[in-house]
Amino acid sequence: MRTTSRYRAVARMIVAIGVVSLVAACSGNGGATGGGDTGGYPDQNITFVVPFSAGGPTDTVTRMIAEPMGAKLGAQIVVQNVEGAGGTVGAGEVARAEPDGYTVLMHHIGMSTAPALYQDLGFKPLEDFEMIGLVTEVPMTVVARKDFEPATLQDLVTYVKANADKVTLANAGIGAASHLCGLLFQTAAGVKLQEVPYEGTGPALTDLVGGQVDFMCDQTTNTSGQISAGEVKAYAVTTPERVKSLPDVPTAAEAGLPQLEVSVWHGLYVPKGTPQDVVQKLTEALKVALADQKVIDQMAKLGTAPVPAGDATPQVHRAKLEEQLGTWSKVIADAGVKAS
């Protein structure tokens, strides 16, 4: 009789263990859509790929939001710079990465220009990525070495027209935001200049400060410090309104070149097929980061601000990308520019 009771007790224990295991397995798989067990996401470090050089404006924005996003997700975010070919090398690597939420791309306006610039791009922005949300729209500045002769933007236009064969316009390579802004400047001014490409805006700005090149377009996140310190000459910002952190710098429209209007929007992407619950977690973490007062203050010092919470969504992000693809395909076709 006692032996039978022991057998029954053991049997009840086995059944109980089996039920617990089954519940755990079901809860682990219950939230996943699009493949994989994502219930524990994230359970390892997340890599944010920046397709441009360290210290550049996109890298700066990425590092601002990485810490608060990681805190919300409960994981460490590691920023990795994979530069080359106007951001297409890093973007291509992310497009081909495992769609598990552990490889995230931060890209800017260049995502919308690459298809028009590169014949063999290797990825399709709308088809090979899931959008997480927009991050910020950064104004551009037209800046020059501090001893450059022209005093105003109108003076600059006059000067470059008269000296087109010897004026140097720096950029971070074909497809980079600085290159696109430079194209718009040349179109608006009606001039073709000698362009000097660099591997990133960081080294380009360093050479500008050092007087090795004459002028360039660059984002306020990269130029505000040098402008405030008097290390470069600022002609204009490329947004409809003046930038609060640079109150003395006129808009391009105020300075007589209204055609020169462009801002550099940034967004986060993951590979196509990433489970939608993972996308949602990343979007929620992005919104938390953009509402973080430290991030807001850091961006303000660099002449920009987080997008409104309603824009930090996959839907708004996709609509922005679709609209910008159409806009820039025409601009680039009209300029006759192609990347090799």
C-alpha cells in the first residue's frame, strides 16, 4: 500500500514538471510573429551599425540614443562603424544580417538617395528592411575655412562663379549628406566646382579647419562647436528657420539662396523579416530615448531636436522614405551624378 502511494506521488510530480515545461515553452513562443522565439528578446548585446566614420554626425546621434535605448531594452547596445561607399556598405551588411533584432542600422537621408546613385546597390530600401522609426532631422550648414575671402553667402556665390576652377568643395563621399547638400548648392548657384571627397565628414571638417579645403556643407551636429569657437566661417543654415544654438547664422533663404533647403533625417532599420514584436520593442525603446531630457539637451546643443513621438514609428518612417526616394531620384538624375 505504501509502495503504491509512492508510485502515485512520483507520477503526480512527473505530470507537474511536464505541465510547467509546457507552459514555459508556450510563453516563450507566444509573442513571436515572423519566426523565432522572441519572448526573451533581448538576451544579448545589440549592435547598432553606423555606415559612416566614428565621430561624424550620424555616429554622434547614434551614440546619444544608444544608452537610453539600451536601458529600456535591458541590454547593452554596441555601436559599430562600417563605413564605405556613401553608407551603402554598412546598410548592405545589415540587410543581409539575421533578422533577429540584434543588428540595427542607423542611416540618414542617404538611404533615399542610394538607389539613384548606385546601379548595383545590392539591396532595396523599401523591400529589404523593416523600419523602426525616425530619430531626428538635422539642419545643414554652409561653412568655410575661417580665412576664406567671401564674407556672406551671396559673396560666396559670386566668388565661386569667378573662381570655379580653383575653389575646393569638400564632402564625405558620393551619396553622403554633405555631397547632396553640395550638389544643391552648385545647382542653386549655377556653377560646377572641384569636389574633394573624404572618408567621412570628420576628416573633411578637420581639413577645413586646417585650411586644406575651402568650404563644405555639413550637419550642425558636426559643425556647431567649430562655428561657436570661430574655427570656421558660417554662411547659412539650410532650414526654413534659424537654428536656436546658432542664432547669428542666417538661413539660406535669408542670405539670398532660397533653393538651398535641406535637412538630414535619420532613422533606425532592421533586416526584413524581423519579428514584429521585436520591431515594436525597438520602437518603444526609441520613443523612450527621444523623450530623455539628456538626449534632448545634447541634441539642442548641436542644433537639432528629436522628432515628435508620433514620427518615431515604422509607419511614418516608411512614408518618409517613400517620399524622399521620389524627391532625390529627380535631383540626382538632373545633376547627372552616378557612383562608380
